[in-house]
Amino acid sequence: MLICSDALLEYTEQVNKLGKTLFELLSEALGLKPSYLTELECDQGQILICHYYPPCPQPELAIGTSRHSDAGFLTVLLQDEVGGLQIFNEDRWVDVTPTPGAFIVNIGDLLQLISNDGFRSVEHRVLAKNAAPRVSIAFFFSTHFHPASTRMYGPIKELLSEENKPLYRETLVRDYMKHYFSIGLDAKTAISDFRL
Ligand SMILES: O=C(O)CCC(=O)C(=O)O
Ligand SMILES: [Fe+2]
């Protein structure tokens, strides 16, 4: 890891910039001013996780990463050419075919919660493969590790009306994370427990 630390720092800086732009576009898509989500500090916590999946001799008996949705606000994911990532859409698993140079951007549970279902977090998993080792780099925007944060996150007030009532209760990021990790990876159970 020391060998590529400069590359990872540079990568972090660039994905951070990309994240800011994405949060601006997502704010606008919700009909809010571009700086809305960054003012809410959705881009403030960043966690970079590098995954290594060794080749699996019996992939039909194993799973690379179990079914889950990401807990934070947004994930920028880089996968290599091996494949195996799938998203759950309309009751079936769909392969996310690797595209060289492309990122996969996943909406996380907390963005679903504050957008009051305007955006939906996506369930995904990674199948085990026996062809070759697989590497992916996940960059999570979430304040998991800002335990002192006292900001409460709930459905954005500007998005609510008589017809669009709040669907979730407010939460601290750390309380959401505690619940998410206490139940483990398994479908989208964590966010449903915050539904009113
Ligand atoms: O390895 C991948 O492509 C996905 C990993 C993942 O879903 C995660 O880290 O949350
Ligand atoms: Fe994930």
C-alpha cells in the first residue's frame, strides 16, 4: 500500500472533486440550489476501500460481497475488467459490465433518506469468479468516522409538502451506521427500519 500511496492520495483528491460536482448535480435534480447537498456536508466524510477478490475454485458455492446497499450518501466505485458486480433491478440481478475508464456511482441509504425517496439506494452484490483475481476501489462519501458530528439528517424540508410527507425519521449518521452494521449486510433492511 505504501508503494501506491501517492497514487491513492492523488486519486482521493480527484474523486473528491468529482464528488462535489455530483452533489451539485444531484441537488439540482432535486430542484434545490447546486450547493445544497455540500452545505449539508454530504461530501464531508470520505472513506476509500480497496477490495481484492482472489480467484475462487468453486464460485457457485461462494459470494464475493453479499447483497447490500451502501449506507452513506454516495459511492464512486472503480472496478477492473474481471466483472462480477450486479445490481438488483425490477426483481432480478443485472450484471454491471465493466467499462474501461468508467466509474459506477451508487446512491447510498442516507441520500435516499434525505431526498425522501427522490433517489433510491441501489442494492448490489459481487459474484465470486474463478477466472482471475478482481480488484475494485470504493470511495464512500459518508461521515461514518466523524463521531462527534451532531448534525441530524432527515428528509429535506424543501422537498416536503401535503402530498409529499416525510417518509423517514431524523438520525445522526453515527446512529444510522450503528444500526446498519449491527444487522450486517442483507438486502435493504437498515433503511426500512428508519421509515415512519
Ligand atoms: O467490489 C465491488 O465492486 C463492490 C464493493 C461494494 O459493494 C462495497 O464496497 O460496498
Ligand atoms: Fe457496496
